[in-house]
Amino acid sequence: MASINTEKQDHGLKPFIRLIRTTGIPKAAFCFGIAGFLITTVVGLVIPLLTKELVDGFSLESLSPLLIAAIVAAFLIQTAIDGVATYLLGYTGQKVVADLRGKMSSTGR
């Protein structure tokens, strides 16, 4: 007769979180990546406010070079920070996955 395994298996999110924490997440890259995405979200919300000023009072006389420069600068800042944040979070994810693969192969699973 087969024996029944009476060990309590830990199911749920806690073992998964514990496993992820053992990989040594690059904290600086992760934090800067998250901060970058928060900044690009704020800048993305500022762009419609700037274009509102341009659209609401549109005439050739009201076309301000400063406003156009601010819109272009907001787009460029958003693009640059978004690119860096995407790279940092991608790097973080790749490192975690590589570490998890290494742990799984070393345990023979």
C-alpha cells in the first residue's frame, strides 16, 4: 500500500515571494525604474495641460514659442526617462529570471 504524504505543503503567495527575495533583486535599478515610470506618468499628465493652452486660445498672435518649447521639452523628457525606466526594469526582470533558473538547475528540479 502506498504511503500518504502527511507533510503540510505551503501553497499560496508567501513561498513565491520568499523565492523571489532569495534572488537578490538589484534594488537600485528597480527603485530608479519605478521612479522613472512615476515621473513619466506625471509628465504625461502635464502635456495635455500645455496643449490645452495652445488649443483654447489658438491664433497666430497667441502662438507662444515658449509654450511650444515647453511641449517639445515635455515630450523629450518623457521619452528619455521612459526609455531608461524600461531598460532598468527589464534588466531587473532578466536578472531575477536568470537567478531563479540558476537556483532551479542547481537543485536538480
